[in-house]
Amino acid sequence: MAEITMYHYLVLGLVLFLAGILGSMIAKNVIKVLISIEFMLTGININFVTFASYCDNANFNGYVMALFYVGIGAVELAVALYIFYLMFRKKESDNIEKYSEL
């Protein structure tokens, strides 16, 4: 059985980040775009924790940055959902193409 190395985690983070980029470019629904952005942040967090686990055993900088990005992601999602709520009340649609003027 193969051992799981640092590169496996980095590939997982890269796949999640690329899936988030692809999802945010393709999706026409605002909620799907927000979920895709969260996938991107999750990929970044996996990379931070991986580097902290394998490379930085004394300072825990990767863990601190991952917690920082989790907080940023939560605030970003709350603000974006509130903006979407206000826009949805005005246009009554979740299609991104109807929100061309901001």
C-alpha cells in the first residue's frame, strides 16, 4: 500500500482550487459561484495546513493562516449572501446575467 505524502495533499488542494475556478467561470447561478469560491478557499487551506505539517513544525504559521482564511471565508460568504438577498429582492432571479449593472 502506498504512503500518503505531501504531494498527495498538494494535488488535492490544486484540484479543489481548479474546480473552484472552473465552477465560478461556468456557473450562472449566484449561489453556485459562491460555493465555487469556497472550494477555492478550501484548496488554499489544505495547502497551508500541508506546508505547516510537513515543513514548519515550530512556528505553526500555516495553521494560523488557515484559520485566518476560514474567518475571511465566513465573512465573505455572509456579506455576499446579504448582497445576493438584496439583489434577489429587486430582480427576483438568481441568474448572474441579469445583474450586469451594479
